[in-house]
Amino acid sequence: MDGILAIHKEVGMTSHDVVFKLRKILKTKKVGHTGTLDPEVSGVLPICVGKATRVSDYVMESGKSYRAEVTIGMSTTTEDQTGEIVDQKRVGQNLWDKDEMIATLKQLEGDIEQIPPMYSAVKVNGKKLYEYARQNIEVERPVRRVHINSIDLISDIIYENDTCKFEIEVECGKGTYIRTLATQIGALLNYPAHMSHLIRLKSGGFTLNQAIKLDDLREIVEQDKLQDVILPLEYGLNGLTKITVYDKNIVTRIQNGQKIEKSLIDESKHDGEFVVWYEDKAIAIMDTYDKNETLYKPKKVFL
């Protein structure tokens, strides 16, 4: 039982809850998620099973997309709807039109810097930020560079109760905090803001339409049809260059952990990680050997 499942995580569950339930449903301990989703967030959560747990880092590296509701006019301790209000500022009726809001959003596309929320799992001095936050201890947080591929306004701007709300769709790289992005939108408008709703639409190459809820998966397993929905571990390596090897002797050397001359595998002799395939199967992830640039070394071997 090796492969990748796209799970539709529902509101109220942690990512660890999903893994715990899947271990029971699949009757295997070797189950791992590919990055957490907060309990109040629903959406796509790729899960690696069996040998596929070895490629979870590569699944996490792939881009993600989200649909979020942003509320302008108040900020919270957690930067989302679950926190306590820490700042408020009355928003006048029809303060911004769609064109003005779109122009504001476009300022956040590309490489931007973010400071992770205090209520997050980022570690500082070996301790998670939310652990400091629960003790009311403020610590200096590392600035991160993240990439926003696109950020689009996908709804009308609704003015009510001295606030305004609107929905955005975001395509972004690894490590992006959408709730922090909401506060950054507010900062550009000179207003406190927070993220009031979030759903993940895409992750690890999976879309929400492909994702399966746990109750549905339980039925699929009971009907012995898991093979219809679980994808091979190779699916998690789609972001890496694929090079096919036809010489069985080279494949054996790779499987034995030996370093291989670049010229025997790849005429272009490129740098960086890639996947070696043999007979429609991923054999290993290779990388340039740092002590000899004429060689590739196996980084992860799939036997």
C-alpha cells in the first residue's frame, strides 16, 4: 500500500487527526501529511502512504492555491477569525471600488516578505511560536521571503457593520501564510485586517475536485477499491526533471547507493535534483555530488 491520496480535510479536524483516522482506515502506521492545515481551514491535504512518505517533502514544495475572505476594519491576535480583536477602525461606505482594490492586491504579487504569526508552528529557539503566544511571551520572529504567483479579487466588496469584506484567490509557493497576507492587504489600505475564512483549493498537484472526504474513503476501502483513488509515489515527483535510464547495470549501481558519472546518465550534465526512471518507475532522486561535480549521487532510492 504505497502512494499518495488527496484528502478533503473538513473544518474541525487537525492534520494530525486526519493521519490518525487514516491509519485506522488503511490499517497501516506509515501515513504522513504534507503540511498542516489549521482546524478551522478546509480543503486539499495530500497524504503520503507507505514508501510514498519518502517523497512528502517534494509534494510540499509544489504550489498551492487558496480562496480566502478578507475582513478590513479589525485585526486579531491570530490574524484570523478565531482570535481576539486587538485593533479596530471604522470603514466608511464604498471607500474603495473594485479597481482600487485590485490595484492594491497586485502590489503583493511576486516575492514578498512575511513575518509568521505568533500563533503558528514556526519554531524559534526550538519552541513553536504558538507556545510562546499561549504564555503571552512576544519573541522576535524570522522574516521569510515567499512567492505569490497571483492574487485576484473574485467577489464584490461588501460594506457592513463598519467593515468591508471580499474574497480573493491566491496562488502561492511554499511557506505562505494567507492570514498574514490578509493583514498585509490591510496595511496597504492603512486599516487593520484579518482573514475571516479560508479553503485550500489546490496542493501537491491535487485539486479540491479530486480530494476525498474521510467517510467516503472508508467506504472505498471497504469495497476494496483503494487502487482506484491512490496515486503512485511518482506523482509526488512531478515537479522534478525526469531522466530515463535504459542500462540495467546503471540502475543496479544506483540502487546500491553508488555514485554515477554524469555522462552515463545525462548528456547535458545539469546541476540540481532530478528523478531517474527505469521501465516506467521512479528509481531514485539524484543530485550532483558536492565533492566531485562530474558525478551524480543517489539522494533517495526507491527499491
